[in-house]
Amino acid sequence: MTIGVWILGDQLWSEQAALRTCEEKGPVLFIESAQQGQERPYHRQKLILVWSAMRHFAEELRQAEWLVTYEIASDFVKPLTNWVKAQQITELRVMAPNDRPFAVFLQSLALPCSLTLVLNNHFLWSDAEFQDWAEGRKTLRMETFYREGRKRFQVLMEGKHPVGGQWNFDKENRKPPSKQLQPPEPLWFEPDTITQEVIDRVESEDLSNYGAAQPFRWAVTRAQALQVLDSFIEHRLPTFGAYQDAMVTGEDTLWHALLSPYLNLGLLQPLEVVEAAERAYHERQIALNNVEGFIRQVLGWREYMHGLYHHADHSQSNWFGHTRALPDFYWTAQTEMNCLHQTLSQVERTGYAHHIQRLMLLSNFALIAGLSPQAVEDWFHAAFIDAYDWVMQTNVIGMGLFADGGVLASKPYAASANYINRMSDYCKGCQYNPKVRIGETACPFNFFYWDFLDRHRDKLQSQGRMSFILANLDKMAAEELAAIRQQAQNWHQKHQPVQSD
């Protein structure tokens, strides 16, 4: 009887569950599939990151005396089947994939051996544990889940009570940017020989992908990812909190951790990241708002989003019935709206934007403009370096677009240009006026915001936190509201997408 392990591209940890079940170091398979790389027009830096990290991890396992086979192939099925036969595998073990479509694909395989899916151990909460938490609850709010996680893992706790006397210091972490901001430089890496070979492959092959392949500076090994974590704790966490919602022209990363790509690949584990931040609080007296704000993103949002994804399938949710196509500028960054131009140009260059750029610019615009949730989620999944099905369905369809009708959020994250003007410097370099709602200089975020409220007034009235905002809509003159409706229609007619993506 021969047991083989197939390691997927987001399971790159020596302690991952399938490897841990093996009593002996036997056959291990990696497959770098061109077909998978073409499933969407993935960002070139995403392909480089995943394939380079896979190749590096395969080499680490070889050094640890596993019998590693690494296949660069057109698809998964042929090299997998050939390997099973060549190695005389009788049982194939795979750590259960996070993404639902790949789990379905695995179950569809007709292999000449048995297939065993081993429970995924890359998250703090298993699927079953999240289901137990969710069972019987009328609402599944992140704040409740986060507090439960704090208690369960004894993070920032003093007995049964939170350190500092409160659970959440978010109010201290919403400062608009000032002219004196001097964020520290993030830790980047120059490509080694293995990474350069992957870059050459991605650039030379016609994979019909999106974004710039170079400069590529992301970590591709666990050792490098641990260096990024240490650098964040040392240089960025002490001032992480206050300006984590700020957006500044020319500043791609500010104080953000840049750890999500490595967590999502398995190069870092969530508990070690959380414990590093908590240790810094106790040993270095870093202000609690910085540490708690960061821990909430990992112990709270990340675990919560993963749990919700497996709790229910929201992939086709469309509570508002939005059907408009994605404008071309999401791919080209060619738009007169400076906030979107700056952010989309950054995504095209790096595959990255921080959470407020994603939520309050890219998703907010898609929501108020009435874009199809599925088209928007497809774009996010393709464009971002840390994107996976489990990540983007919950974050985009649920949180960003409120397409689940309030399962995740208590109200839509819809905002006018006033928010962008307050939390960024983008409006200063824009041809549109953030204070104008109609006319040639009106910011599209303004007329779309009020048009969105008007279009969905009946549905929004059922969301208790929207009553104050809808009261402001009622105060608007009928003539102005009619002009807003017309300007929204004119914008859509002018920006009909012409490319097929």
C-alpha cells in the first residue's frame, strides 16, 4: 500500500494536514497547471507568487527527503493520473481545499486509487466549529464572532474580560491623512533564480492575463514571509492603527501588514501572526488600538469570512438585482475619477490595494452604480494577489456589495464623495468636485450615491441603520433628484464596456 500526497498551491506548509497524516516521507506531487492559470485573467504577479512559492516549497520538501515530483503541465488530470500509476499510489491524500469549485473538481476525478480528503488545518476555526457557533443565531455578526474568538484563544484577555476594558478600538483608527505622514518602507525581495524562471514563463507564454509581471518583489518562501511579519511588528505595527483607513496618492502600502498573500498560501499561520502582535503589545507596550485593530483583521475578519463562505453559498446572491456590466476602466485604469484611477493603476502594477481602497472605492462604486455582483467578484478574484474564491465571495458579494441582503453587514457600505474627500487626498487631483451632485463637475460618486438610495428606497427602509440617510433623501428637491437620475443614466450610456472581459 502506497500513500501519496498532492499538495495544492495554497497549502504550502510543512505541517499541513495531509503531510502530517503520513508516517513515512513518501511520494508528494505538485502540479503547475497552465489551464488553472487561464481560468480567469489572473494578475501576472499572482501567478508568479503562487508558482514560485510552490517551486520553493517543493525544493524544501526535497531537502527534507520527501519523494517530490513537480509537474509543469497544461492541466491537472493527466499528470496526476500518470503519477498515481507510476508511483503505484493506492491512496491519494489531499488536504481539503478552501475553495468550493476545486472541492467539486476533486470529487469528480476518476482516479485508479482511493481519494482521502484530510481536514484543512490552515484556519483557527474548522468548518464544523463555525457551523456550531452559527447554529440557532438570528444574525451572524463579525463582532460577536470576534469576541468569541478572543475568549476561545485567550487573545488580549484578562480572565473573562478584554485587555483595556473594551473589545474594539476602531474609533481611534479612522484618522484622515495628514501632510506629515511618513509611512515606513515595506520589506520587499529581489527575485532569485527560481522566481525569475517563473517570471520568464509568465511573460513568455500567452496566458492572456492581467497586470504587470515586474517589478515582482513579494516573498515566496516561509522564511521570507516570517521576515515580513517581523518587519511589520517592528516598524509598522507601532503606528498601524490610526491611519489604517487613510488613502494617499503615491503611497501603495502605508502601514498595512502585507501579510494576506502569505497567510492565504499557508506560508504563515494565523495563530503565529496573532501571537506575534500580542507579544509585541506586552513586551514593547505598543498602543492597544494598533494591536487590537490588526488582530481583529486576522482573528476576526479573516476567520469570519472563511467560516461564512463554508456556512452557505452566496455566489449567486443579488439582493438589489444589479445587472450592469463592469466598465472597462476596472481593467485599464483609464478613468477621470482620480480616486479610481490611482487605485486601479496601483492594482495593475502590484496586484494589491488595502482594505479601504477595496471597500470604499472599488466596491462602493460598483454598488452605487448598480454593477453585477458576479461580474465585480470575478474581477476582484482575477485582479488581486491574495484572491481566492473563499476570500472574494464573502468580501465582495457580501460585505462590499451587500448582495446577500444583510447576512454579513448591518447596512450597505455605500458612500458619496464626501467620505473619499475626508479619508484621502485623491479629490485634490481630480477634475470632479466632491461637493457637487449634478452638472459637468459633479463627482460620479455623488450622483450615483443618491441615485442608489432613490432606486432602492423600499428595500433600504428595512435596514434600520439607513433611516437617517433616507430622511436626507426625502429633503431633496424633486427637480434635483430627477437631474441626478438623468445624470446617472447618461454616465452609463457613455461608459458602455467594449471589451469582453
